[in-house]
Amino acid sequence: MAEWRGRISQTGMPEAMNLLRSLPLEIDEPPSLARCEVVLDLMRTYRLTAYDAAYLELAQRRGLSLATRDRDLLVAAPTAGVTLFAVAP
């Protein structure tokens, strides 16, 4: 997405991919019906997309800070009890 939007050049992609590979990423378990209902509630409460509400639910459930530049998530996270990770402009 960053390449499409011109935020990173095609020549900068290998460095970005290496950075991603270096992160200690974890795969979350498949969602339960109850978790899907929580995501739906977050969507309705904060007028978020399903994608954004899923990130917010994950941060809530795991007690994680959320790193985003998305305006709606920046507003919803503190109200939902999720701290924001500082992201440079």
C-alpha cells in the first residue's frame, strides 16, 4: 500500500521487507463467534471498518498499544482504553 501511495519507492521495498522480517511477529488464534461480536460492537460504537475494529479488539484483548495514523482509530483507541504508540508524522 505504501508503494502504491508513493510513500516508499520500489527500490526501498527490500529494506522495508527486511525490517518487517526482523520484527517479533505472532499469529493470533482464529476468531471465535464471541470475538466477532466484540468486533461488530466496536465497528458500531466507533464507526470503524471491520479491519480497523479487529485491530482495536486485538489491542484491547492483549493489552497492547496501537500504532496507527488512521484518524478514526486515533480517536477510538483512547476511548476504548487502548494506548497509542507514538508514530512520527
